[in-house]
Amino acid sequence: MRGYGVPADEVQRLQVLESLAVCDLVSIPELDRITRLAARHFRVPMAMVNLVDAELQWSKSVQGGERRTLLREHSFCGHTILCDQPFVITDAREDARFVASPLVAQPPGLVFYAGYPIRSLAGHALGALCLSDHQPREFSEADAQDLQDFAGLVEQYFRGVEVDRRASLSVTQFERTFAQASVGMALVSPEWRWLRVNGQLAQLLGRSADSLAGEPLESLLFTPDKGRVMRHLQDLLTHDLQAPETTAPPQELLFLRPDGSLVWFLVGVSRLAADEEAEAAFVLVATDITARKASEQALAVLQLELEHRVELRTQELSEANARLSTEVAQRQAAQVALEHEKELFRATLAHATDAFIEVDPAGRVTAWNEAATDTFGWRREEAIGRSVFDLVVAQGAVKRYHAAFERLRNEGLDRTTGGRLEVQTQHRDGRLFPSEVSLGVNRFQGQVRLHAFLHDISARKAVERELLESRTRLRLLADNMPALIAYVDGNRVYQFNNQAYEDWFGVPVAQIVGRSVDGFMEDALLATRDAPLQRVQAGEVVSFDSRLNTLRGEIRVHTNFIPDTAMSRPPYGFYILAQDVTEQYQLQQRLQHEASHDALTGLPNRRAFLQRLVEALARVRRQGTGLALMFLDLDGFKQYNDTYGHDFGDAVLRHFARTVQSAVRETDSVARLAGDEFTIILEGLAHPAEHATLVARKLIAELATPVVLGGRELTLAASIGVAITGGDSGGLALSAELLLSRADAAMYQAKAAGKAQFALS
């Protein structure tokens, strides 16, 4: 046997093996289960997991033999670790590399070998999962893929061991630092809760380490600082600490001890994670700076006291001068302010956009601004002294408004102030329009005046009417749509539903608004709904098909959830549009059936047959059972068509299809390929040749029974070709094309032997 090759990464490979400490003969149950399944799956007498070190091969798991060591120079696996693909020797007796190996030369003699390398996290080959037999074997691409999958399970185990070893070293180093640190240290979660606290930090906080576990960090912060500090920490979590091993700048935080005392810490936060995909945790390091902060505070207090004393002396000197001028200035300012207020009031009234009208207790106008002229059309000189009811009140309402004014005047005009009223007013040209009125009372030198600000609200009313009409049109449109339309707020509560809800479920719309969408749809919705609701409330447009129980029975529905991202924030409210697609679904099902079935006989057509055959062969390979494919050709069918016409020929084909279908099991598949060619798939057979023979004889016998079709008595016959695979046939599972070709050839062999014959391939 030739010398073995050495991988380019041999040094690193051996280092990984040494760090794992697995090169021994100790049994590992996880690997034994894998080799046991592999031996059973590939039907080989021996399946092994071998590790290859510098000189020896170590058997970590063996099915069909015993664990032992082997010199690397005699090892097949020593060649496998040099490969990236399965290493397969179909007959070692004919391979110059292995013919002289004691494994091959000594009885019982290893003849067949198939191995796949097992690699570490860094890709270094540690050994191989291998299969062996004392007989030569073929190894297909599908077998190679399955071997790779089994090797992946073994590789997953050793990588887990490697990860555990690395984690153990990191944890040991961290635990030693955590316990012996002279500063306070803690592990905190992304939700800022204490996970673990070392003794130094617990002592500084005046708490035991156990009592802090699970408690929010926020609960120990000084109350006035809580909001600011938690926002800062959250910013660190969101922005600064996204990358592993990133450290946030330290900050000064004030904590509250159980005894009410305060302690200052300089706090630094670092992310602790094995990789970016691991769940985040954070290391918090706290240094006690209470003494330093106390010194800083004392200095600040002394500075403030000094500044305050200087300020008091300065203030006393200036107050004396201020008092001397204050009285004179106050008198002058009062006079100026009075004049200014008068001018300001007049200017305000002159430039006010609302009409200002003042009346005496009799209702006569005493003040009228420019806006009142623009609003009602009367000039100031025309309005002063006239009754306000003749100028601004609609003529038909003068008596009613005048009586109301007298009641308010007699009961006290003060009761009319502070509110807004809507009244119908009239322009000088007779045009009526709504106005909003604010009333107030003035008293000066024994005189009482009632004033009012009036604002033309006809434009606003027009907008309100338009909105009401728009809502009415929207409701009318929604109620006449053949679909469910609704709006659900962020709490999943219905705020709008159209008439279709009552038509589909019999519940009035008014009884749905205010109800939870989860509770209402609990009985009606037959498909999973929680995931789409979560997605749309996160801002995603969601579409899905489901089934609903309605007054019309169960229907198929296509639903769209549209988030209301413009008017709300997460969790978003959303719109629902659900359309009845039952007819489309039924049409699609019918079209799919027609596309895969023969229109004349109702049997699966050639396309459906080939799909079923591929699936059946996959089960043969997976389960190890047998399968028989029967190819049937109706003898003398052309004569029926030529003699009696195509309608009669179609009747013959339908009868032939019924006869064939009734002669086989429900689990068998009958199909019409084309013309008078039919196929039968018999699967799940332990003895496919024997079973197919029985079925073929049964078919020939039943077809020989006379039958009357179209008023004519006839006896049918068919030539049957059979191809078998799997089971006790001894061969590997064939491809669909090859199996069909063999069955077709066998049918022609049967037809050559005469009518009503069958041939087995």
C-alpha cells in the first residue's frame, strides 16, 4: 500500500484534535446512533466514525465491528481527509493503493469503502464517517449525498465539542476577573436588568448580590436622574454598542442605597458576546467617585455663597436709587399706558377680522367696527343708535332673538359671557348666513354695555357639509362593495365596518365597531391570523388567503391588510379588504384537475403519471420496498375505430379504463398515456415480480369476459409489459425514464407473442 498524503494544514489540524482531547476509544452515544442509522440506511455490514492523528486512526464509533486503533499508513480514512468530496473504493482488490493493505488481504477482507471527511469549525479535517463491505458495491450520486448528510451530523457533534471548549476557556477567564476585581462589576441584560453582581459592587450599593439579580438597573438610580440616564443607556444600546466588543464612553451616575444615602459611580458599559449573532449581554464596570463628587460639590457651594454675598451688596446699593425714581416713573407710565391701551383698543377693533358690536341694555348699537361693516354691509354712522336686531338678525327671527335678549338682560347679562353661540344672521342685501357669536359685558362709570364678536362661519359650514356628504358617499360606496372593508386601530379594535360584515356574518355593523378583531374573528377565521396581524401592525402590507365561516357557508377569501402608517405609529392601525374568491379558487382547482387528467377516461394523463412515477421511485429508494410498472396496449383497438367509428372506440377506451382501475388496489395508480396505451404503478411490494404477475393474469382474465358496448358484444384483450425495481428483485431503484422504457419494450415483447399476453422485464 502506498504511503498516505499529508494535508497542507496538518499542523493546525493536529492542534485542533489535541485541544478537543477526543483521540481515544471511549464510546460516544451520539455518534453510535449516527453510525447505527448509517449502517441500516446504506445496508452495509460496517459503519464507522474514525479520527486520524499524526500516526494512528482512532475508532470513535463502530457498527458491525469493535473500536480499535490502526496505523495511519494502513488507514483508508487517511486518504479521505485529503478530499472535499466522498472518497469511494468500489473494489479495493483492484486498486493498487490498497490491494496490499492487511485490511484487504487478510480475511474477511475489506472490499468496498466509502468515506466523507469531518471538518472542524475552521475547516480542518479531523477524520471521516465511512462505510465498508466485504463485497464490491456501486455508490450512486444519491448515496453520496446521503453520506454527506450523515457526515454533517457527525461534524455537528464535534463542532459542538469545539465550541464548548472555547466557551469554557472564555468563561473561566471572565469568572476569575469578575470575582477578584477591586472595582464593581456586573452583567446586565439588554433590558438593563442586573444578571450578576460581584461582591465589590454589591458592597458599594449596600445590597446583597442575590437580591440584585433580576432587578431593573433603573430602580437603584437617583430618581431625578432616571429618565436622562435610561435614555442615554438606550442610545448606547441602539447606536454605539451594535458591534461586538464595542465599549461605550464612561459616564457619572448617582445611585441610591437602601439606607437613603447616595453614592456616585463612574460607569463604563461594554458588550459581551461570542459573535454578532449571539444574544447580547453587557459588562458594567463601576468605580466609586463619591468622595471626589463631595469635594467638587463643597467647592461649588463656597463659590455660590461668595457670588451671592457680592450680589446682595450690589443690590442694596441699587435699590436705594431705584426707589427714588420709581414713584415718578410709575405715575408717568400709568398715564402713558392708559393712552396706549385706548389707542391699542381702537386699533384692535379697527383691524379685527371679526365684527365687533357693542349695545346698551335696550339693544341699541353703541360701537361698530370696520369688520362689522364688511360683514353686514352697514356703515358705522348708519348703525350707531339703531337696534341691533334690525341690522344683523334675520327678519323672520327678530321677535324670537329679541325675547331671548330681554330674558338674559333681566336675569343678568353676565350669564351670557364666556361661551360661543351659533346664530342665523342677515346681510344688508338680505342674504342669510351663519355666524359664531362670543358675548361679553363692559361696566364703566355706572354704564353697562353688552358687546359681541361675530364671525362668518358659512365657509366652515360648507366644509362640514362637504365632509358629511363625503362620509355618506364613502359609506354608500363601501356598503355596496362585494367585499369586507374595515378599519382597525392599533389596539386591534374595529373603528369602521361596511355592510358586508352583516351580510356575511349576520352581525349589525353598529355591534362590531368597538369590538376586538381577535374576538370577533375567532369563530369565523379558519386560518392562522396572528402572524399577519403582527406583521401589518409593524408597518408591512400583508396579503394572504384563508377560509371563513359565513352565513353562506365556508368560503375562500383573499385578504389584504394595509397599515395606516401616516396617521398612527407602531403598533399601527390598519385597513382590511377581504374579497370572496371561492369561484376563482374552484375554477383554478378544476383547471388544475383538467391539466393533469385525461378528459375521456378521467384517469391521470401522461404528465401526472410521470410525476407520480418519480415520486413512487423516490419512496422505493427511501423505504427499500419494491415497485412494478405495467405498460398496457389494447389489442385490435384500431379495428374498433375503423369499423364502428370513433364514438364506439371512445366507449371501448372508457370501459377498458374502468376494468383496469377496478382490478388494482386503491393505492395503485392507473393512467392513460395516449390513444390505447395505459400504465399501472404498483408500489409498496416486497415481491414485485410475483405481485405484478398476479395482477397481469387477473387483468387478462377480466378483459376476456364478454361485454356489450353500443349494442355490440365484444371481448377485449391487452398486451402487457412489466418492469420491476427494488424489493426482492435485487437491483437498485431505476430512473423513471429507464423503467418506462423497459416496460414499453416488454409490452412489445408480449404483443409479439400474440394477444392477451404479458411479458416481465
